[in-house]
Amino acid sequence: MSEVVFFMAGIGAIAGALGVVTLSNPFYAVLSLIGHLISLAALFLLLQAEFLAAAQVVVYAGAVMVLYIFVVSYIGGQDEPLYSTASSLRGLAILFAGLLAVELMIATLGSGLQAIDSRGAPYDADFGTPGEIGEMLLTRFLLAFELASFLLLVAAVGAVILARRRRGLPELESGAPAVRAPGMEFATPHGPRVGTMAETAGILPQGEDEVPGPAGPPWRRRSESDEPPAAGEKGW
Amino acid sequence: MDIGWYLAVSALIFAIGAAGVLTKRNPLVLLLCIELMLNAGNLALLAFARMHGDMDGQIFALIVMVVAACEVTIGLGLIVALYRRRLPIDVDELRELQG
């Protein structure tokens, strides 16, 4: 039974990982990572890490991935550009990753540890339960626990400071691109004020109700001036 | 299942994540691939913890999850800051650091 669950979860985890790497849309990559994390939680359960499996599903696949999805939908899921350049480097990278997999297999499976070919230590009903984990965190690993909470606090403050609106950059607020270089026009996918709270609340200044994009996209709204020619005028 | 199988899965996932870090250009996907590598490390830690019957490895994996959450928060904050400054969301274009 555990073999069946192991192979299902293992294949799911590897397929999810491959999806993250191969899918070009970041949104689908995040969804694939969620599948990967849930499969990995099943593997954790097989390894008797019950608390970690629960934390994996609730914290990782739940909270952290929601953060990812928010950011993907905020900056717009830009598709990965096609690999027109440096394709030889890409092949080299995949070759390097394959070599890394082989090396890791040799390093772990070939380590000569007797217990690798066994099911591990004898079964202990208390192994990995939340109670045991909590007791260890509050006794032997108290310092690590406190440092982890402090690290989370610093990360939260740092993220707020990084992502805040800066006041010293007035020209950015008015929508002018900060970088004017050829080939970087894709840095401004939206017009000015798109996505701001002013647009959401419908209090854009006068004359800016229609927010123009940076350049006319091919799917732009058709106005009366460019009606298709009437049938009979042209050959088609 | 033998512990070796878990280690093999962990090595494969780590290699896939490394391949993603080396080939992808979108920093968001790069962060996802780093998550893959951290999770592969977690799986190996738990496998070894099970092998030795010692729960220290599980505490280690828990701390790794905390560090991964912090890394995600800071990384996404950086990406949002890049987007606010209208810089290209592409690690090949972002070669230099300047305030």
C-alpha cells in the first residue's frame, strides 16, 4: 500500500516540478507548484512527518502560493519570451542539471549507509507528531525558534519597505517610463494609472477616463473611424 | 518504501529546480524554482530523519520552511518594486544594481 502511495505522490511531485520549469505562463507555473507541494506533503506523511505535512499544505500551498498568485496577477502574467538567444547556453544548463542529478544520486544512494536500503528506524507512534515537535521547539531548539520568528518579522518589514510607493519619484507616478532604451518598451505594459487605487475608485482626473496604452495593441477597441470597408469596395 | 527511493526523488526535484534557475528569465519563475530546490532539500532532510529515527531533521526542515517563506516575501517585494519603477521583469536585462 505504501508503495502505491509513494509512486503516485512521487510521480505527482516530479510532474509538478517539471510543470514549473516547462510552462511558460507564470500563473500556470504557480498552479503546478501547488500540485507539487501537495504531492510532497503526501511523501512527508509517508515519512511520518505529520506536522510538517500539515504545515506544508496549510502554510505553503495555502498562504505562500496565494501571495505568489497575487503578485502574478498584479504584474500581469507575462509569457516567457521565446528562446531566440543563447539557446546553446540553455542546452548547457539542462546538461548541467542532468549531471547534478546524477551526482546527487551518487552522493546519497552511493554513500554506503546501510539504512538507506531499509525502511528506516523502527516505528514510533510519537515520531513527528505536533506535540513532539512543539516540545522540541520549546526546549532544545528554543533559540532557533525565536530566531525564526524574528526572521519572519524582519522579512515582513522588509517587504513592506521594498514594495511601498516612493515619494521621491514623481515622474514615475505620472506614468513616464523610467528606462528609455530600445527594446525595453515592454516594461510599460499598461498605461498610466492603470491598477492604481484612483482607477479602482473611479476618481481619475478629468480627461483620463480612457487610459491609453503605450502603443496601440492589435486588439485595440475599434472605433467608428476604422470600420471595415464595405463589401464591394475592395476585392475581399 | 526504502529510504533510498525518497532520496532519489529528492535528487530529481533538486536537479529540475536547478535547471529552472539556470534557464528561466522571469524572476517570478526563478523564485518558484528556488522553492523547488528548497523542498527537495526538505524531503531529503525528512528522509534522513526517518532513517535515523531522530526528529532533529524535522525541526531543521521546519526552519527551512520559515526561511523559504522569508525569501519569498523579500523576493516578491523586490519584483513589485521593479514593476513600480517600470524596469523590465527579466533577469537578463537587470544586470546592474544601482539605487
